[in-house]
Amino acid sequence: MFNSNKERQMEIEMVTIDELVPDDHLLRKIDRYIDFSFIPEKVRSYYSEDNGRPSLDPLVLFKMMFVGYFY
């Protein structure tokens, strides 16, 4: 009775984000069609390169707010 569960606990299932998000999902379309490469240059003057803790990537912060707007 307990041996069958022990065998099952030793199994690993590998899953990637690409397998979980459908090809026609809104976020994939946003990533495909919108070029966000202008963001780092626009906000560069607001970030210090040599003082304080390193910040989060401004591109990531912008994308989080952008996606939050849709959801």
C-alpha cells in the first residue's frame, strides 16, 4: 500500500512557461508587436549608476504596470 506512493514521489515533471501560455494569449501578442526598447533610455536620468542599491530593471517595472492596466 505505501510502496506505490513512494515510487510516484520520485517522478519529476518538467514544465516551461511556453507550455503553459497559449500561443494566442494577449501577453504573447503584446510581446510580439510592441517594442519596449525605448523605455531604458527615457528613464536613464532618473537612476543613479554609482550610488545606493541597484534598482529593479525599469523595463520590468514598466511592463508590470502595463500588464496591470489590462488585468
